[in-house]
Amino acid sequence: MKKQQSGFTLVELVVVIVILGILAATALPRFINLTNDARKSSVTGLAGGMRSAVGVTQARYFATGDTTATTVTLIGTATAVVVAAGTGIPTAAGIATAMQSTDGFTATITGTNAVYNFSPTAVTNCTVAYEGTTGVVTTTTTGC
């Protein structure tokens, strides 16, 4: 008696490989563009850090009880944060001190506003803007 062999034919294996190739080709573009997502997340993270820094600075300002002061010393920092008297909101220059680190971003301070641009030169409109009089933080991620 002749024994019947079982297994896959060459045609079946080629068809499976072709199907896997088509699936990989359609899924690959979704995973290639992760750099933009990473930049957007970095900008969003910096914005969240700034909002937290404003809250912590204001809390420390009011906890000291001196609402005429123009500086606040946060615990763990050697440099005082420059704030607006009466509100405790960090100024445009003071937010960088309150944040302690803005690595990867370049700051441009104009009057009471501060704009932090994502540092790579090819990136435009990928910014975090801080309004020094109100403490409002906004992000722009259209160019990330």
C-alpha cells in the first residue's frame, strides 16, 4: 500500500505569503508616521506640565500669605519664580523657572507671553503658548 502524504502544496504556501504581504503593505503606512504623533504628545505633555506648574506656583504663593510678593520659592528649587502680585500667576519668564526643564523646546518670550517651539528646525507650528498675565496655556499641533 502506498502511504498518502499530507501537508501544504507550494501553491498554497505562495498564496499565504502573498496575502501576508498585502496585509503588511496596508498596515505599514499607519505605523510609519509615529514621529508626528510623538511630537504632538511632547507638546501636549509640556502644556500639561505648564498648567501644573501654574497651579503649584499659585498654591505656594497663597500658602505663604503674602499677596504683595512678586516672587515665590518652590520647594526643591534654588531660583525664585517671578509671579504677578495678587494672583501668583508666573510671568512669561517665571514659567520656565517653575517648570525647571523645558528640554527639547526653544522659548521665545515677548512681553507677557512665552511661546515654546519644538526645537527641530524642520518642525513649524508645533508650539506651546503661555499667557503670562492669565496663566492660560494653549497648544498648536498642526505642523508637528
